[in-house]
Amino acid sequence: MPKGHGKVVAQNKKAYHDYFIEETYEAGMVLQGTEIKSIRAGRVNLKDAYARIQNGEIWIFGMHVSPYEQGNRYNHDPLRTRKLLLHRKEILKLIGYTKETGYTIVPLRIYLQNGFAKMQIGVAKGKKNYDKREDLKKKEAKRDIERAFRERQKM
């Protein structure tokens, strides 16, 4: 199965709106206790999450995984930092990207693949306001074209 495929549990649509995604990577996640059950139930939020490299390891900050209802005392802290699993070469490449000005690492989506929770992260460069407006104009123009085409098909 190609990278980035599987049952998508959560997506970070805000990342595509705020950043240009240069390159993507697939990473495993180190989870505790009932976190995987909450993720399988789709109770995860990536909106304000970001990744940072510390001591040669990648950590995800700000990802909210809601506590599992039946977890009682085995539940986890919803906003704890979680380690991502990548190959050493990929981490070194990401270090090189983040040393450049304006680049950051953002989580794009979480999906389940062969029973494991995977995260797709992307190397991103921030968009300016005029870039965002351009994207909205393109999206609206595409929608208008599709609408006109559908109306023409009906006749």
C-alpha cells in the first residue's frame, strides 16, 4: 500500500490553508495505554499541532487525543508530547530543512494502516495573506466551472 493510505482518522485542513507543503513523510507514533483506542474512535485533533526536533528525535506537540471513555485510571494526558518514529536519514533531512528560514514540520493526517496508527508529516513553508487569497480564488473558479459543467450536462 502506498504511503499516506489507509483509513484516515484525522486530517489537518488548516495546514494546507496556511502552508505550502514541500515534502511529506510517513511516521509511526509512540502511544501509551488507551491512546490507540481513542484514535481508532476518531477522537483526535491536529489543528494546533506541530513537530519539533529535539536531541535527534522528532516530537509532536499540541496534538489532542481525547481520553478513552472506558479507560478509567489508565487514561493519558490529552496534550502530552508524543514521539514520532522515522529513519535516521529522514530525521537528518528534516533537520536540514528546518535549519532554513521559514520551514517548519506540520502533521497533515493520522491514519490506520495494518493495525498501526501512522502520521503523515510535511515540511511546510508559510503562506502570505495574498497567497491564501489566490488559493481561495482558484478554488472558487474551479467550483464555478464544475457547476457550469454539471448544468450543461443536465440539458
